[in-house]
Amino acid sequence: MLEMILKDPIVWGSLLGLAIVVGLCGYYVYLFLHNVAEHR
């Protein structure tokens, strides 16, 4: 089962999309915290 999941391009596309979304969320959290600290 794990081998089938790792070879499926749809799974890789979903994981890549999820990684991009999580990366953007992390970037916006960093940006927000950086700007809040800057304006204090």
C-alpha cells in the first residue's frame, strides 16, 4: 500500500500543494509578527 501511494503522481501533487499552502501560511505568520514587532 505504501509503495502504491509513493508512486502515485496524484499523491505527490497533493503533497506538493499542501506544502506550498503550509509554506505560505508560515511566511504570512512571520511577516505579520515581524511587522507587529516593528511598529511597537
